[in-house]
Amino acid sequence: MNRPKKVLVIEDSQSLNDLISQSISSQLGIEVDSAKSLKEAIEVVSPNMHDYFVAIVDLNLPDAENGEVVDAIISLGIRPIILTASLSDNTHDEMLEKPIIDYVIKRNLNEIQYVIDMVKRLNENFDRKVLVVDDSKTSLALIKSLLERHYLTVDTALNGSEAIDLLNKNPDYSLVITDFNMPEMNGAELTAKIRNDYSRNELAIIGISSVGAGPISIQLLKSGANDFIYRPFLHEEFYCRVNQNIDTVRHYNESMNNKTQI
């Protein structure tokens, strides 16, 4: 299957629909289709639903007042970013249980630009790789699924030795996510070993361990990790930290490329 390259905007406000669609087209050079209702959206995408990598979806549409559009778009295999004028705690929790990309409250132009930036990041993620290291297959599967939801390419390793072998064969990772408690080589030892070959700017490392781990976070950070997350974590926090660290590596690579060209 070819890589999807289009964005779908579903928003019943004509002015906001135009603003988002035109901004994506002009800023990112990505083709956009738009609709103002659920019925119209289904008519637009049905012939070529595999062309879209994300849909920007108004949660309350004239023909889908209770968020039915979210499940409808997901059922078509398209991942949604939700737009809403307000979000109750119950709706927030309900939405986060679904395989959505993100949700954004429509307050001002800053939130709209956040959506544009998210579309840009998702489009670039097709070319980014992440290595996840954890001796728990359940944990590996969860983190892998979260990363792949945002179109990142993910490799996994069950221990530090496997991770080092993968790094030696694939020097183009943007991020390593490693558990601390692993046999043979713990996360801090793995981090220190990686730092022999990669700086913090060249390859970001996020350590993960359980709440109450105490000095484990300090061990990981002093060994060279860029960041640390306590488990169990909120998916929103996880994505924020992943995006922030990948952006750090991207900015560094862009600055190095600019220096080379000069």
C-alpha cells in the first residue's frame, strides 16, 4: 500500500474550515480535502479512504452532535485529531480511550497552529525511527502501538545487548526508549553505553520506570538520558515527551546540515 499523503478536514464552520485547510496547504504543501458534515465526509473519502493519514475532526457536527464522527472516521482507517469548543472530563476520558492522535480545544489561533504543527510532525514521522527496549513483551507492545499510531517506525529489543546490536546496524534512530529494570544490562548501563557513540543531541534517550523508583530517574539522567517517564503514564504526557525529544534531534540535525551547506 502506498503511503497516505492527504489530510481531511471536517468542520462545519466555513471560515475555520477554510483557515485550517488553506494553512495546511500553504505552510506544509500537503493536499487537503474538506467537508462540513459527517455525511459529506464519508462521501469524500469513501472512494479513496487509504489516501488520508489524518483527519481534523470537529467533535460536534450538525449530523453528528454527540461525537459520532470520531468512531466513523476511525472505522474508515483514518486517525483523527479532534477539535472541540469545550471538553468535559467524561468526554476527555472517553476520547482518550479511542485510537485518536490528539484533541484540541478551539480557543484561538494558537490552538489552530498547534494542529498545523501536529500534521507536519505526523507527516515527517513516516521517516523517523524509534528503538524501544524492555524485557516485558506487554510493555513493548503497548509503547510500540502508541508510537506507531503517530506513524513512527518502531524496532524493539528485549535487552540491552539486542538494543546495541540494532543501533550498530541502524544508526538512523531519532529516539531510544528504555526501561530501567532489565536483566544483564539495566537502562542506566545501556544509556551510558549508547552515549559512548551518540551525544544527547544526536540521539535522544527516554528512560522509563515504575512510580516510586526514586533515584532510578537520577541514575538514568546522569548516565546520559534526555528525559524520564514514570510508569504508569498518561498517553498525553508520553506523546509530549516523545515529540519534544524527537524535535530536539531534528533541530540539531537541521542546524548541522545548514553548517555543512555553508
